[in-house]
Amino acid sequence: MSIKDLIIRKNRNETPARRFEDNSLFSFQRDMNNLFDNFFRGFELAPFEGLKGPAVASFNPNINVSETEKEVHISAELPGMDEKDISVEVDKDTLTIKGEKKEEHEEKGKNWHRVEQSYGSFHRTILLPAKVDINKAKAKFKKGILSVTIQKTEDEQKKKKAVEITTE
Amino acid sequence: MTKEAELTNRNNLTSTGQEPRTSRITCLPDVNIFTKSDETILEADMPGVNESSVEVMLDNDILTVKGTQIIDVPDGFIPVRGEFAPTEFTRRFEVSHDIDRNRITANVRNGVLRVVLPKGEHAKPKKIAISTN
């Protein structure tokens, strides 16, 4: 079981469509790889090339989440994908990004020297920082980055209230 | 065909001290390199890069690909969780002698930089005519 699979999902029947989901060793190794990658990214160092074997390099996009009082914004890195291959679903407080990055390796007459880009289907569900209005979601795909903006529910927007400070 | 010149770009590219330091992080983009008939193709994953923020440079035998990620997060949003920071993608490759330097082309689509390096006429097999005395 992958660490990321521990995120609460509303629909429990849905399992992530990852290529090596059944193999706990692979998913653990992938998580460890991600951990190393992120760690070294922060230090302006290259990740260990040797750790990324082709067998575990299934595609798993990076996601950023930010918010204002009224909206939630999510951006995901999806290089080399077309918008038609991506699907975005919003639930009350979760967002699911699904898709498949297609491999073009079958093309004949190609002589490969280096393969580092990863392919395959991915499925990520993330917990949003607030309850959102599912009818007020906008998504766009540009330059290999998916951005989704969703409005928070009215209740959620009202949650924060400035407390008046009085002086005696 | 196209060999990697430097695996660590850290010592050679960022230690010059000329570029102002920003909060951007530098990272090596994932690349696919393959040859197809008479050309070598290099594809680099650079999500968030467009035509104006990418740079492909050839200096002697060293091809440098560079891209600055632009993420359109509207103003006023506070990060809640992050898995990527604004990135500067840089990687250098050594170009072999059979590539025609003048015909290298590059384009960007959906966050992937594609550089086409055609084989020069000089590198193609040539039949030498036999002369009679």
C-alpha cells in the first residue's frame, strides 16, 4: 500500500489505477524515490538516477494546492499530455485527477538511447483544504500544467470571522 | 549520438555567480533520446515552460537546454500543500560530430521541449567512384 493511498477517499470502491498498485514493494520503492527526489530537488541537486528503474517509473504527477478565503486552487504537472487524456472530478472536499500518459515506444524505426520520461495511467485523489461548491469549478490545461480553481461553499467562506478586540 | 555532458549541472552552471539568485530551484529535466532514420530527437519534460521561457544553446559541442517554469497561480493564494516549487530546468549534452549544427530545430508543446538534431550530409555513407587509369 502506497503512503499516498492513505488519503481518505469518499468512494471507497475506487482504487488508484496505478500500474504496480498490487505490488507493495514497488509502491513503497516509488514513494521512497519520490521522497529522495523531493528532498534533493530542494537542495538544487539531481536525484539519484540509479534509483529510478524503468519498472517503477510509472507516471505520478506533482500537485500543488493553495487557497484564499473564497477559493481553492490546484495545479498539477502533466508534461506531454493532451487535455483530452485528462479527467478532473470534484467531490465535496476531494479532487480526483485521472488520465493516461501514452507511450509511443511502439513506433518502429526508433533506436533508443535514453528513456527517463514516465508513462502510464495515473489516478490521484487529494483532500481539499475546505468544502467546495462542485458547480463552481473551472479547469484549464496550458503548457503541460493543469490548473483547477474551485469556489468554497458559502458556509466554508463564513467560517472565518474576525473577532473584535476591545480595550478597557 | 548525444551524450550527456554533465550529470551535475550544479558545479558548471550555477556557480558562476553571474546570475542573480532567485527562489527558483534548479533541476534536471527527464529526457528521452532516440534516433529515427537520419535524425536524433531529444525530448525533455519541462511542465510550465513556453516558447519564450525556453532556451536551446549550442556552444561548440555542448548543447544546453534551459527552461523556466511559469505557474499561473492567481494573486493572493496561500499555499496549503506543495509537491513542486517554481523550477529552472537545465541540462547539458554533448553533440557528436555527425550532427549538422546548422539544421538543429526545437519546439515546445504541452510542456515538452523537443529538439531535432539531423545527421549531416558528411556523416552519411557515400559511395566513392572508382576511377580507371
